[in-house]
Amino acid sequence: MKVGIIGASGYGGLELIRLLHNHSEVERIDLFTSSEEGIIFSHKYAHLLNIHDQPLLKIENDKLAEFDVLFASTPAGVTSELLPPLIGKRTRLIDLSGDFRLKDPAQYKQWYKKEPAPKSALEKSVYGLTEWNEKAIQQAQLIANPGCYPTAVLLSLLPLLKENLIDATQIVIDAKSGVSGAGNKPSQMTHFSETNENTAIYKIHQHQHIPEMEQTISQFTGHASPITFTTHLVPMTRGILATSYAPANEGVTEKQLVNALEETYAHHPFVRIIKETNKFGTNQVYGSNYCDIHVRVDPRTNRATIVSVIDNLVKGAAGQGIQNMNVQFGLDQTTGLQQVPLFI
């Protein structure tokens, strides 16, 4: 396959290059830029010397339509204009930004503070949560890759909500992310002296992933209740740890919750259910496409604690995008994604 990447110089784009370089079915990778045309990419990123020494290419629709698959790893508001002209052509499109995730244009405008993509394009986009939407992904041309936080949260909650094992009206989610989730554009929030030795809450009740998770929960489980979702920035580079709390429904046991997770993901290679553990952290999935999930029920409060961890740049972005590409082209989902986590 011939692959194009828009936004290759961002962290998600760099992960796409790293993973696609070892993909057995990828013949060529071309990189596109809006501002650095002609720059040799390995001159910009020395770790790619002798791996990707090609120049960055100018974004042109005619060139973009030549690829088997095109990944877009851009800030929000870019692909809503860039990708719609390619719909209906041969190229499969996988968007890692948030521009095609929300089906309601008004919601996108409210939460992202940007103009939404055309309604016709939103109607054709398919939400790329691979384990839950595989059949639709197989047929889709335009994939809206999920956000990193929603990937971690939804994979852990959807089986329990679908089986009505937890109270959908009382879900509280506490999520923590490494700094790379904010992208590589410098800001006060990600400045070393602001993040080092500091954990900070941000976007309180205003995070743009809230409507994405509510929409997906409604789509796959039928529950339409709002969620409480808070995000924290922690002083590490990669990783998301999402802890969700909800009362177990009457008569539901911890074993039933575990069984629901195990049965749902029994044939999905990248979701691992950790049953017995006293230690659960982001380093067990670092650099990999795994999502690990653990659940406990407190008998004193009857409240379930559901914990999940992912690498935000892999399962939360590039890895899941490649997993979706594999599904689109009829490949084994694990192709190019069998890296063992970097524990240390």
C-alpha cells in the first residue's frame, strides 16, 4: 500500500511513521506539510536518519487522491476543509483530529469553537472505535479516529453499560494524561517549569471529548445520560489512566462485571482484562497498542471502580488508526502493531 500522512511532524504523525515503517503491507510513505515544503524530514527529526530521508511535500488534492490510504494528524479545524473534496475518490481517509467525530455540527461548534465540517461529510464518516465498530469500518471511506481519552474510557465502560450492569446516570470519570496529549506546539500549560513536579486539572466540565463519549455510549448501548468527566495533566510524556466510578445495579456482582469485559473482548487482541492486581499503571502499555482494563466493586458502597490504561499516542491515536486501516483492507488487525510494551 501507498500511504500519505498529513501532519507528520506532530507526535501522532511521528508515531504513524514509526509503526507504518514496520508494516508488512506498506510500500511507500509520503509526508505532507502546509508550511515546510522541501525540508528533508530526517533533518528535522534525527531519529529518522536513513529511515525517512524524503522531503516534505506540498498539500495538493490531486496528489492526496493517489494514495491507498491517507492519515490526517492535524489540529482540529483543518481536515473539516481538507478531506471532504476527497470523499468519493479511491483513497481511504483516516482522520486523527476531532473534525468528523461529532455527528451534530452544532455540538462541534459549541465544544471545539470552530466551524464544523459539511453535514454531508459528517454523515459519511464512521467512528473508528475498532473493537465496537468493525463492520462499519470495513466499508467506510472516511474514519473518524476516536480521541485518546474516549478510547480509554469507552473500551472500559461500554460492555458494562450494554449489559446494564452499572448505573448509567451516575458515571464519574477521572482521567489523567501525559503531556504529549497536548501536542508538540509549545504553550504555557506544557512548559517544563509548569508541568514538572505538578499535577493540574484542566477544562473542568468543558472538555471536547465529553460529547464524543456521550454520543458513542448512546450509539452502542442506548443510554443517553450525561457523564461527569474531568481531566488532569501529569508530569510524564505518554500514557492515559482513566478511572470511572458508577454504582453497580441491584444484584450485580464484581464477577459479572469481569465476565462482561472478558466475553466482550475475548477475540480482540488489543484489549486485555487484568483480573487480579494490586498495581496497575500506564507503563504496562507504554509504546504499544494495548488497552488494559481492571474492575473492582467496593462491597461497602456497592460502587464499581473501572480503570483502564492506554498509550495516548498509540492506542489513543496512531496505533488505533493503523488498526482501522488493517480492518479496511482486510488484514489481520495486529499487522504492524505487535510491539511489546516498553515497561522500563
